Amino acid sequence: GGFDAVFVAVGAHISKHVDIPHRDAGTFLDAVSFLSSANRGEPPRLGRRVAIYGGGNTAMDAARTAKRLGAEEAMIIYRRDRKSMPAHDFEADEALEEGVKINWLRTIKEIDRSTFKVEVMELDADGRPQPTGKFESLEADTLILAVGQDTDTAFLEAVPGIAFKPDHTVVVDENMMTGHAGIFAGGDMVPSERSVTVAVGHGKHAARHLDAWLKGSTYRRAPRHPLIGHEKLHLWYRTSAPQVEQARLPAKERAGTFDEILHNLSEDAALFEARRCLSCGNCFECDGCFGACPEDAIIKLGPGKRYQFNFDLCTGCAVCYEQCPCDAIEMTDETDETDVAQAANP
């Protein structure tokens, strides 16, 4: 207690469950617990054949982990087609490379010991899976459920003003604040796409608004130089080089190992690639304008501070504009020097 503001980001770690009629079935696991135990070096016994129910990245991870732990067969059962699959394409591609079988448009109806009765689905005009009345049998010793995760926000239910969606996610405004003043939330516990990138963005966004709220002000994002297309880049600056392909661990070498599949670039290669970035509309202090100005009208302000224009010396020759590789300098009518200065110093 005693805090003036708080940011809550508890994630979504409760595995969803589905009711599947079963008789004398084998092992049932949820994907999050399975992956966690495998990461700790304490994996459960899986048997020779493992079925994974779901089509997201977690399902792909579970199937590929099962193969690495010695399962002879790992198969994914998913009720939609590949186009509708929430998992990244590269995850599915790598799973298939490693011998994982994916049964598209299938849903589990019941389990009798190790026999799975699955119904073949078909997509309707809206792309939703519909039952066909056709059934198949699949065999597996273990079923891993990877049908999504819920967030546990029950501890906030007694807080006045906080509203919830039907899936228990917390409603926030554009500033990441809940309905209770001073309580901010983000990540998987709020309605949004669930990814690390989005969660990190929520934290950064919330921190700015939380800081402003504590100061009794409102955060206003500074205007950015508009992103530009390829047609506006001044490509004289470009370093021609072939596209770099990161080395990948061959599929036949992945069995039994959890080594990284996609290899890193060397430090020299990474720095070379980074230096080729044209920043698409944002000044990256290449000094092209500074070195090209014939009137010494451009003042270098130091790392991260960009440049300042001395309009008493500037003749409007546009050499700086032509030298700028990323179109960060705009030429405007000389009667409006204020606009020129702002454009050159965003």
C-alpha cells in the first residue's frame, strides 16, 4: 500500500480447458505446464505418440518439444485450416520440417483409451469451421491441450471503477489507465493482441502516461517526421550488398537438442547491416548535409541532437536537401522560416 499509482501486468497463464468425453484415456496435460516442466528439466512421461490440440504458437512449441523429448510421433489437431491458424507460418513450417504431423480441419469428439475419434470439419462462407458428420480415428498416448490461455484478474474485482470483458481482461483507456484513477494495466491482461512486442509497447506507453498523471499533466506524443516511401529516398547513399540470410540448424540435427535454430549474425555483419539503414524519413545524423553545405549554414549539435540551420547564412541552394539520404529535410518557401526550422529539426 501507499503507492500513488501502479501498473499491473500479470499476463495470461491459466490454460483453457475443453470438455472431451473420455474413457480410460491416457495422460492429459496443458501446454503451459508441459512447456514449463520441460524447461525446468522435469518433463512428464509422454509415451510414443503425442497429440496436441490447438493451432497457435504454443501448440507448435509443445509439438516440437515433444519430438525433442523422444516422442516417436507428435501430431497437431486443429479445427481450422492453415490460413486461419494463429501460429506464425515459420513455426508451422519448422514443425513440419521436424516431422510433426498437422491434422487440419479436425476436432476431437471423444477419446476411448488411446483412440481419438475426430470429426472432419469444413469452412462455411464466413470461414468458420462446421461439422460434416464424417469421422476418423487417430491414436495417441498423451493429449496436450493448447487451446489458449486466460488471465487471472479476480484480485481486481473488488476495486471500484475497474471494468472487465467477458474473458476477464481488464478494460483500459487510450492512456492504459483502468476505470480506477492511478491503476494502469497492460500486456495480455488487457484486450489486445497477445505478443511480447505488444506487451513491451504497453509498458512503454503506460510509463509515459503514468509519469504525466503523477505530475498532474497529460502526455502528448511529439509529432514525428512522416514515414516516406522508397521513391523519396536519395539512394546515392545506399551500400549495395546481397541480402544476408541467417544460418539455420538443419532439421535432421534438431532432434534431441534445444539449440537455437536460427543462428545469430556475427558482430561485424550485424553492424554492417545496421549502418545500411536509411531510417525512412528520420534523420540518423549521417553528416551528409553538414559536410555538403557550401555556406557553413548547418550547425552540428552533437550526438542525438541532430542539426540546426543558420538562416542568415543559408542561400536556399538545396544542396543539403539533395544530400539527405532519407528525405528528413524539407524545402519550403523562404517567407516561412519557422516552418523550415521545424521541418529540419523534428
